Amino acid sequence: MRKSQISREDALKLLMTYNKDTFHIRHALTVESIMRYFANKLGYYQEEDYWGIVGLLHDLDYEMWPDEHCIKVVELLKDVNVDNDMVDAICSHGYGHRVDIEPKHEMEKILYACDELTGLIGACALMRPSKSCKDMELKSLKKKFKDIKFAAGCSRDIINKGADMLGWDIDRLLEETLLAMKDEEEIIENQLREMNL
């Protein structure tokens, strides 16, 4: 069983040290919640905190060091005594475009697949009158996923590769991630309000 050496409270403080932009903090909280959702869904209940903290810290270095993303984070995490296992798990979401640490564990494959996808779903939500994904249907998401001009910064190639790594078809990945975001949207908004963001 994987256990984190850093508490969720300390991980959040670390995130806030290197991230000031509400967009980046919201993304970190979203990916954390997705990772927790999948930990429970896939039977890794005892590792939920570990999965969540990996999600929370996955872009720790992105805001301040975008050109060293998935590289600078190694130093930042070593400074707070995070072990190599968690460092590699976090870095693996940059596989093929930032680093050559391949996602091997199911958790790492989920992070790789869902990181970009949460951005796409978030962009879809902003286009809706409700500004929410709660009333979004899978067919609407699929349409936006196929439109490569929409949210062009969200790599469909990475999302597809992530689904392949997991052995899932793309519909399953889209549907499960959308369900996770619907479940957690209100909780994330409440957290941001508590943080005065």
C-alpha cells in the first residue's frame, strides 16, 4: 500500500507557496478530487490520500517554472522529504513531452489521462450558460473532444494515449472523468471560497 509522507494540509501549503493564480489552484484541486474519485472507484480505498496528494501536487512547479515543468518539481519535493515513489508518480504525467518517466501504476495512468481531460471539461463548462459541468452530457463533451480547435491546448493525443494505457475506450474515460467532476464541483468551489480565491 502506498502512503504519503506529506499530509494533505502540508501539501496544500506547499501548493500555495508556488501557485498564486486561482486557475492553477482550481486545476490542482480538481485533479486531486478526480484522483480520489478513481482511487475509490478502482478499489484503492486505502491509497485515496496518496492518490489525492499526487493529484494536488502534480503541477506544483508549472506556474513559476513552466519551462522546467516536471523537472523543477523534483527539487521542490525533495526539499520537503517526499519519497522517490511519489516524485516519480507526479513527474510521470509529463511522459513523452517533458520527461521519460513512464506511467506504470494504474494511478499514474489515471493522472496522465485525466490531467488534460479535466482542462477540456473545465473549458466546456465555461461555455455553458450554467458555467458548470453538472448539466453537461457525455455527447456534448464528445463533440467538443472531437473539435480540435476547441480548447486546443488540451492535448487529445495525450488523452487518447492515457485511455490506451488504461486499456479503456475513450468514451469510458470521458464519461468517468465527467462524472467525477460533477460529483466534486461544489466541494472544489467551497474550498476556493474558504481560501478567499
